[in-house]
Amino acid sequence: MGDYILLAVSCVLVNNILLAQYLGCCPFMGTSKKMETAIGMGMAVIFVLVMAGAITWLIEAYVLKPFNLEYLRTIAFILVIASLVQFVEMFLRKSIPALYKGLGIFLPLITTNCAVMGVCLININEEYTFMQSLVTSFSYAAGFGLALVLFAGVRERILLARVPKPLEDTAIGLVTAGMLSLAFFAFKGMV
Amino acid sequence: MAKSITQEFVKGLWDEIPPFRLVLGLCPVLAVTKSVENGLGMGVAVVFVLVCSNILVSLLRNIIPSKVRIACFIVIIATFVIVVELLMQAYTYALFLKLGIFIPLIVVNCVLLGRAEAFAYKNGVIPSIADGLGIGAGFTLSLVSIGALREVLGNGTFFGMSVFGSSFQPFTFMVEAPGAFVCLGLMLSMMNLAGNK
């Protein structure tokens, strides 16, 4: 049990997927202008990533490995993620319309979120067990949500500040992300 | 066709240079630019995938039904990414290990999907090649320039060769994660300043 908690802490804080491993930066920049969209995106990523982590692990262990098809991993994973996202979207629209409305346009965007694909690949590369993969998937996604929400909070403040003209919008966003990343950098060496 | 082939190529180098103007495909830009060598390797890999997928998409553009086009694009791109992965594993193994997870992640690089959707699906083969080469060259150029800045300041080296001599105290901040964000942000602002948008 202790191992799992340690793993979770290291995924959320120390190896934060966004700020320490640079995965998922496009939605990080794109959906962090408002708090609501940031929360929506964070929830959607947690939801999809846990499912994707579990399914890709099973596919790697029971389909790709036994048949020596590891070189097809990239194409297999991206297809799984794309169809999973599509499936989740249809399922939510039918059965939980409230949640579907909340997540809205962020669901289809997740297909090209490299955090999802990245975590699935990390799980395989690090040779985690099934339970460990579930824990890391959830905590990486939670870390993504945490960073996104924090960043959205800062960015809403920046809107009110006077920023030099060339630095406006994305440029100041990136510099801010650097500062945030510096804050997370302090966790390094903790685990 | 309003634009000539050269214009399609040149636009990728300045007007639509991917990480700066389009703000797409940021993850590899931040992650692999610790050194010039990594940036260049990544850039070449992306150029290859981009050109090949642009060719195939534009050849098949009349066959692919528009409803499932995104899925088709992803399969095409993923195929070429696997080709690159296997080639790099065979010929440049050291670089393959350094870039690691970011090679398979070319699949989810928005630049590739974006070009397939916005350009190759609507244009012929020759302009698509030019577009792929141009955008790819722009992408490589920005990777190399960010890589150069970070490597020179953060490590005191360029392509592994020492620049400032042994008395240089490396500015380690630049090669760590926070430096990547700040560096890209400042370069973006330079571009804005120069482009007086």
C-alpha cells in the first residue's frame, strides 16, 4: 500500500506530467484561459486516461507481447485511444448528459493530447504491473488537472495586468508556465 | 491554385512557422531541445513523417470519406512514425535512446494532423510535398534554434563542443524544465517583436 502512495505522490508532484515531463502542452496552453474550461479539461483527462491506461496495458500484455507485435505498439495504442474517446463520448451523451455537457468539446480533443499516449507508453516502458499502471494513470492525470487549474488561476489574474505588447497571450503564458514549473521543481529529490 | 510551389515552401519558414505562429506541437519543442543534436534529430524525423503522410493523404484524398478522415489520417501518420522508429533504432541507436518516448509521440503531434487536415486533404501531391517540406523545415529550424540557445547557455556547449572554455559556469536553469518554458516564451515574444504583428 505504501508503495502505491509513494508512486502516486511521485506522479502528481515530482514527475508532474506537464511541468516536469512536458507532455500535454497544447491543451495546457489552449484550455487554460478560463477556470471552467480548465476544470472541464482536467476532469476529461482523468476520466479517459485511467481507462486508456488500463486498456493499453491489457493489450500490451495479452495481444502484442504473446504475438511478438511490439513494433505495432504506436499504431495500436493510438487507435485504442481514438476509439475509446469516441466510445466514451457516445456513452456519456446517452447516459450522463450532464457530464457530457460539462466536458463538451474537450473529449474529442483528448485524442491528440500527448499526455494520454505518453502515460500509456511510460507504463509499458517502466514495466509496471496492472495495479501500478492504474495508480500511475490516475495520478498523472490528477497532476495534469492540478497544474492546469493552478495555471488557469494565474492566467486569469494576468488578464488584468498590463503586459508588454510582444509578450501578450501565449508568450507570457509560457513564461508563467516556466515559473509554475520552477515551483514544482522544488519537489525534485523528495521521493 | 493561387500560390506557387515556392511560396508554399517559404511560408513554413516564417509566416506559419509551427511552434511560434501556430503554437502547435509544443511538447516535443520543449522536451527534446536540451541540445542541438536532439533537436535536429527530432526535426528530421518529423520532416520525414510529415512529407510522407502529406503525400499519402493527398494521393488518397478522393478515396477517403470525409466522415472518417481523422481516423484515416491518424493511421497513415502512425504507420510512418513506426517506420521512423524502426529506422532510428537500426541506424542511430544513441539518438533513439535519447529521444525515447518522444518518437512514438510524433503520432499525436498536432502539426502533422493539422497539415493533413488543413492542406494535404485539399491540395495535389506536389504542393503537399512543398508544404510538408516547408513546415517541416520551419519546425526543424525552431527546434535547432531553441536547442542552440538552451545548450549554449545551459551547458556551455554547441553540438557537444565547448564554447566558452572551462571557466564558464553553466546556467543550468536553461536545460531544466522551467528554462524550456521561459526560453520558448521569450523567443515567441522576440518573434512578435520582429514580426510587428
